[in-house]
Amino acid sequence: MVTAARTTRAERMAMPLARHVVKDLAAEHGACVRPVQLRRTEIDTGHVEQVLIPCGHTLASVCPSCAERARILRAAQCREGWHLDREPVIDPDPATEEQRARVTDRATAQAGRDTLANEGLDTGELDEAIGELDQQITDAGLRGTVLPARPRRHRSPQRRQDAAPLPRRTVNARTVGKTYTAPDGKTFRPSLFVTLTCPSYGRVGEDGAPADPEVYDYTRAARDALHFAALFDRFIQNLRRYTGYDLQYFAAIEPQRRLAPHIHLALRGTISRHELREVIAATYHQVWWPPTETVKYDGGHLPVWDEHTGTYLDPGTGEVLPTWDQALDGIGDGDEPLHVARFGTRFDAQGVLAGSPDASRCIGYLTKYLTKQLGDCHRAATDGQAAHATRLADTLRYEPCSPTCANWLRYGIQPKNVRPGLHPGACKGKAHRREYLGYAGRRVLVSRKWSGKTLADHRADRKAWLTGMLGLPATDLSRYSWEPVKPGDPDHMPNGQRLLHVVADRQKWHAALTNARARASSETSPNLSAAGTAA
Ligand SMILES: [Zn+2]
Ligand SMILES: [Zn+2]
């Protein structure tokens, strides 16, 4: 009898792992590698089917297929809104009877409460009722609230002397840019691709690492990253006032080699470099937070939580630390803000025409890094880069990320919404984590009237195209009930089994799509490369 030849350990190790091959096959087919299992029951017949849906993760390190689908969807959203020549229609539905009734109740409660307050009487009961009414207003399907939750602190809007004054125009509702007519009579509507960067924190080498780490301003770099989203907000406000129309943008935030965030923007319509320079120079964001120059508590000497009063006390004297509001009130008129964030004076701007190769290239830039964490976009290859990343992370560890940050205790202040278990240097805020580089905001910022569609609308567009292509009936959702399948359930499939199903489905689906494409090849069809996006 012939036995299988003995294999060495090295030979066995060289054989591919079966379960890895399944996963690779799924990924090659563009299918989700960690599908979610749902149980679908047809309500009339009780017929049960297992349905696998994509996990929808946006990081390629978690699920390459879902992340790529999300990226393509973003690119489509960007393309669709950039050169729009008609105003997108976003008219909210009229309020229903029910919604109007809830708001009327809310008005009555407010009037009653204010009357009591004027007379110096207790408003507790009505305040509670108002809270419930606000919840009902939300439940009735209205967006936002009738009043801001708390009156906002008012700071004098006095401009800093070193900021250039900006001409202000009334912003009208127009969102599309100007049309130009060429000498030959052709009309065109150019748009703009802009890149904004942070200022210099010290000279850096080719690899992004500081030439002299001792003089590189890490504190400023950390604070600019923490407040980058707010600064960008100011920039857009200023730009709209300056241009006098409701300018729309699609923006993506990415790290530079020096690990500072920068932002690529597709702007609808165009403005000159000179005007852009003026707006950038006049844009700043002031952070009116308490000073952090003096470290009051450190190491083992930390404020202690007092159960009875719900406050933090000095560990030695037992004195109650100032609250967040007290600390804010302590900022005087003569004081400087903790930080003033600005963009660097260097920026990049180029005009782009609809449908041009330039437009595609820029959309590529805008979506290139979306499937990666900020901190993973540039992996440290040199010792200098690694040391730089560590220094930045160390600085971010003790910078307060928000009014609720645990780090305020280090500077002798109780953070806003104070609670037990806070340790300076161990704040849970994402901005402190290495992979975020201080910027914990959204990676893609899209203005409301960009394409007039949400990401879900764009997704639905693609799905409709695909089901149309395959001649499938649109599923009537009301016919089914859906439940997630949990690990203990008898019909639960482990991930390996799900992946086998996914690969088999893809195989069938691929064949069907090839047929459908052959049938449709004589007709014009939208963007075939979008095919992998609807399953
Ligand atoms: Zn997935
Ligand atoms: Zn924090």
C-alpha cells in the first residue's frame, strides 16, 4: 500500500490555509469578508430565509471590499455635486397636523414657564414637561429643536488686530457657480480644487520628520489638529460671506508627511487665487478655554472624587476644584484665548472643468486615503519618522481634547459634565489615540446642498441600477420581518460558513451579470465599474 509521503513542517507551512483562500476569494469577488447574518421571514407564509448583508465597514484593514465600496460611493457623490448647473431641490415636507400640535403644546408650556420664572416661582415641573415635549417633537419626526438646549456663552466678537478685515456680502441662496462664455460662444462653468494646510511648526525634512525636534512646536501642532474642524467651519463661513453665495463643498481630511492634517476641497464655482488668499489670511478660530500653563496635579498626586458632592477635591487640602463654568468665568476681558488656529499661508488651487481628466484625478485625490485611519496613511519608515509620531502622540496625551476631557484635572479644573473615574492622561476621547493624530472629526465633510442627496440616496441609485440590469424585482420590504441571527441561535452560521455562501453567491451573480451586460452591450448604460457596489 502506498502511503502519502511524509511532509516536513516547512512544506506544510508553505501550503495555503484553506480558510484564508475562502476569505481571499470573497475579497477578490469584491464581497464582504465579514458578512452579517439576518433571518428574513415572509410574514404571510412564515417562510424563513437566511440573508447575508455586507458589514459596511469603511476601513480597508477591517473589510477591504466594504471599504472600497464606500470609497467609490464617496467618489460618485463628489462627482455628482461638483459641477452641478441646476440648484439641487431640498424642500422639506410640510409639517403634519400631529407635528404642528406638538409644537403648539411646547409653545404653551414655554409661555407658562416664563411667566412663573418672571414671578420668581419654581419652574421645575414645567421644565420637566418641556423636556418630555421636546422628546415628543423629535419622535414626531421633526429635525432639530425649537430652542437651543442651553443659552450659549457669549464672547465679544472683537476681531484680533492681526487678522485682515474681510469685506462682507449678504449671502444669497444660490449654490451654483458662475457660467462663463468663451469667444467662440461655448459656455463653461469651472469649479475649483483647493488644498489647505496647517502653518509651519518648524522645518521638516523630506520624510516629514522635524530637522530639529527640540524647536518643532508640538503643542501648536497638536492644538491645530484638535481644532482643525472648527477652523474649517470658519473658513467656509468666511468664504460664503466673501463670495456672497451659498458656496458648496466636498472635502476630505488627510495627514501630510509631517502628520499635520490638511484638507482637499472640491468647491462648486470658482474664485480667484487672490480672493482665496485674502479669505485664508482672515480666517482664524479662537479657543476660549482655561489656561493650561501650570500643571497642578501629576503622577500620584491627583484630585480625588468625592462621592457625596459629586465633585473632585484637592488630595491634600480637600478643597473643591473649580468647575468648568467657574473656570470659564475666570477668563477675563484682558486674557488671550488658549489657542488661535489658522491655516498656513501656503495653499493650492486649480480650476477644474466638469468631466475632464483633471476632475477624475482630483476626485481620486479626494478619496484616496478614505479607507485608512489618519495615522496609517504614512507608515514610519525611518527612525526620525517614528520618533516624530511618538512625540506628537505624547503631546496629544495631555492636551485637553474638549470641555469634557479628563486632562482638565491635570490643570486643576473639573471638566464639564464631571463624573467619577477620570484620570488625566487617560482620556477616552479619540483625538488622543495615535491613529487619529489629534483629529477625531469626520474624514469627509460635505455641505448640505452638494448633490442634494445623502450617501444612502447614492447607494439606492446604484442598487436600483443593478437590480434593473439583472431584471430582478425590487424587494417589497413590508412583506418581510428581519432579525439579526445571534451566536447561540440554532441557525447561526460561523463566519467561515457565511464566507462559503458569499463566494458561491458571487459566482452565480457574476455569471448573471456577465449575461446581462452582453444583452445590454448595444445600449448605453451608466458606469459599469459600479457593478460591485449594490450587493
Ligand atoms: Zn464588509
Ligand atoms: Zn480628552
